[in-house]
Amino acid sequence: MTPLSVFSSLTNRIFFGSALLAVGSIAIAIYNVNVAVTRQAEQELRRGLDEAGTIIEEYRRVLVDHFTREARLIADLPRLKAAVDTNHPTTVQPMAEEYQRQLSADLLLITGRQGQTLAEITSTNASSGSYASMPGVKSAQMGRESSSFWPHPGGILQVVTVPIFIDLQQPEILGTLSVGVSLDRGAANRFQALTRSDIAFGMDGAIRASTLPQEVWPALVPLLGSSDLRQSVPVGNEDYIAKTRALSTASSAPIESGASSATADGTGASVIILRSRTERLGFLNELHGRLGIIAVVAVLAATLLSYAIARTVTRPLGAITATMREMAATGDLTRRIASPPGGAAWEDEDARLLATTFNTMTDSIARFQREAAQRERLSSLGRLSTVVAHEIRNPLMIIKTALRALRGPSVRPEELRAAVADIDEETARLNRLVSGVLDFARPIKFDRAPTDLNALCEDAVRAAGSDGPAIPIRLELDRSLPIVVTDAERLRLALVNILANARDAVAARPRALDRRDPIRLRTRQQGPGRIAIEVRDQGMGIAGDDLGRVFDPYFTTRRTGTGLGLAISKNIIEGLGGTIGVSSRQGEGTEVRIILNAEC
């Protein structure tokens, strides 16, 4: 079978077309859903990163503004100015500790006129170091406020430094005050809670603090030099989407009169905001799984539905095709297509119309056959005149010869018995001839009644065996056959005629008697509403030239035959609404097949 031969069937074409349309529609729909959901999830991730960056920047700006204002207020306190002017660390230190507690700052640094450290207080979040040498302190010593980032081992310090001075008109710088907040692991955790994102702080090409484990920090270093959105960042066993934002040193707090502001030069502090694509898009895997299950179920349902639709269209066509095939096999041109059962609403209207038209055609053929049979019968009566004259002349001549012998003056007893026997035999022959002509010529009136075909066949076998040579007949009866409404006596007569012909054919071939089952009669279910009766013999068979004439009246190959047996049997079978056919090969045997309607 070639691949293209699969599409030669209308059922397959409708099935494949409907299934392909359904599967294609489902696949396109699921693909679009997947694309839309994935795109929406990616957009949500990007929006989340932007929102997280805005939140971090605003929070940090507010915090820096707060410390800037507080630093200015503290630097303007006379008490602090007097302490710094002493240039005595022991005097400044207690005051610095007090202010550091009040501000909750991670760093509070006070330097003197020459930049020497008068007080340096750091929290546990900011390791101590030489912060006095930072650029922001030097700027403040020159009278400029500054905001800068100072690295430390635990993170990054954002430090606000203001000058401590007297006399606004001609300021005299007494020292500097630096207040810092640490961007460390604790700050990263707070930002993570606010933004539901992972945070990493970096400076000078290194990650200083992060919510992610330290072993994955090297994978984050390449992100520090770019502010572009990175769609895929492999970190450990997860895939992240990341965006880097540079941390601004600018403050929104207003500058006091008499003071100038400055920022430290490029420290390169950045914050990396990350969201796990693996975690956030994990629900898509479950969604894809569910969509896959739905797709499989939908495809199966669509396939079954398309097959059902194809069957509703092609089933009636198949019934018509099967009926036409049986018509060709049996020669019965009157076969009807059974009407669909209660589920006719699912049947195709065009196919139903075709079946109805087909039944109308077969009804017309049946009516035409009946009329043709009647015309043939009448035509045969005209042809019978010559045959009957010939058939009657021979017995009459024999009877006349016998009567002439009886007129002699001295008739011996043997001659008398021979003449009487000839007269009796020829009279019986004439009687059979007249009866056959009458049976063939007159319309048959049927007396229908429920009949067991198996019992009728057994009775016909017994009747056929009571006259003539004893030839065994094998019965193969289907005991599941239903009761048929028919004329049992007429059908029995037709079977007896057929069995008699089979018996004579076997008797004419002596070797056939040595074979197993020289004659076999079989009943079986031919199909819905059809029953077959088959009679097969292993006799002489029928020549090919004679096979088409076996049902003609007075055609016979036997010397003592009338030639009306099969003709009468054909009239009976067709009158009962059935068909009869003969197949034969000379020297091998003959088979006669009768097909009856079980509904009759």
C-alpha cells in the first residue's frame, strides 16, 4: 500500500482532513497561549525590576537626605563647634558617641582643622578603617559638602560629609562631620523584602554585599559595568533576569547659604537587581504540562469526533456499496438498503437521500422484473405451442401404435400387456406434460406462513430421496437462522426439483458416488435480512453454452426430462422475493444458490 492510497478512501480523506484541521487549530491556540503567557510573565519580570530599582533609589535618596539634614544640624551646634575647636579627641569622642546613637548611623566621623581624626565611631555593619583620608573629607575641609561611597569589607558606605565652620560671612573651617549608612547584607535583605528581588551591591569591580550566596558573586561581576537589561543570567543552578543601576551620590536636600556642595569623583558604586526566571516562570512548566494534557485530550476528542463525522457520511455510502456488491454477486437487482435505526439524526442528509433514491430505483427494477417475467411467461406460452405439439405427438403415436396392435384377431397375452404398459406410460407422460405447462403458465398464488427453513430443507431431502437412486445428501444447516415468512410448500417443491436434478447429475457420473458428500445442501446467513440455501453436487456439470439456458422452459439434457423443473423453481423463488443462480464447470459439478429475504 502506497502512502497516497490511504487517501483514496472518502472516509480517510474526511477523517484526516477533519483531524488535521482540529489538531492544527488546537496546536495554534495552545502555541498562542504559551507565547502570550510567557511574554506576559517576562514583561512582569521586567516591570518588577524597574519598580524594584525605583524603590531602592527612592529609599536610599530619602535616607541620604535625612542624614544630610541631620549632619548639618549637628555640625551647626555650638557645643560641637566648641569641642572641635579644642582639637582634643577625648573631648569630642563622648559627644560623637551620643550623636551616633541618636542618628543610628553606621559611621560618624569628626575631623579637625588639619584633617586629623577627633572621633570615629562605626557600627558592627561597617568595619573601622582610615576613613579620614577619603576624598569627601578633603572636600569638606575646603568648605564643600560632599556625598560619596566608601568601600568596606562588609559592603559599601554612603557617606555625607559637611564642614564645621563659624561666621557665615567669612567662614572659618573648624573641621568636618561625616555621617554614613552601610549598604551591606542587612540593607540588601531589607531591599529584598521590599522588592521581592535579589540584591547585590558592587563597587570598584567587585561585589561587596548580596542576598545571594558568596560563591556565586563572581558570576555577577560582569554585570557591574552595564546598565542594560540582561534577559538571561545563569547563577548557580538558576536562570536570572538582571538589571544594574548606578548609585547616585546626589542629594535632594537644599544647600545652606554660605556652603557649596560637591560629590566625590567616580567611585563606581552600583546595585544589581535580580529576579529568578526559574522561580518566577516555574508556574509556566505546570501550565505547559496542563496545556499538554488538555492538548492530548482535545486531539483525541477531535480525532474521535472527526472519525464519527466521517462515518456518518460514509456509512450510508458503504451500505450502498455493499448492497451493490451483493447485487453483482447474487444477481438480485431488487435488494433494498435498510433504513437507519433511531439515531437517524446523525446520518448525512445527502447520503440518506441517495439511499432513498437507490431504494426507489430497486423498487422500479423489481416492478419491471415482475412485469418482464409476466411478459416472458406469456411469450413462452406462444413458443410452447410448437414444443407441446411435438411433445404430445410422440406419446400419441406410441398410443396409436399400441391400439393398432390390440385390434388384431389374435393378440397374445404378452403383446397385450406390453401395449397396455405403453399406453399407461405415455398417458402418464402426457399428464406430466400438461401439469407442467399449467404450473408454468398460470400465475402462482402463494400461501405465506412462518416457516423453519432448516426443517423444510430436511423434508425436501427426504422427498427427493424417496424416488430414484439412493444417493446420500449431506446437510449443513445453520441452527441460528430466524423463522422466515414464506410459502413452505412452494419452496419445498422448488428444492425437490433442484435436488432431483443434482441426483440425476451424480447418477450420470458413476465416479461421483465414490466421493465424499456427492450432494451437499447448506443453509447460512447471507447478511442482514438475507438467508442463502445452497445445493452443490459433484455430477457431470453443465456445458458453458448450456449454462445460460438452464432456466428456459423445456430445456433439458436428460432424455426423460420435461425441461420445466428449473423454470418452475425460478418462478417460485422470484415470486417469493428471492433470487436463484447457477454456477457450474463441466466434469466437476454444479452449485445452485437461492437467496431469500428473511423479512418476507
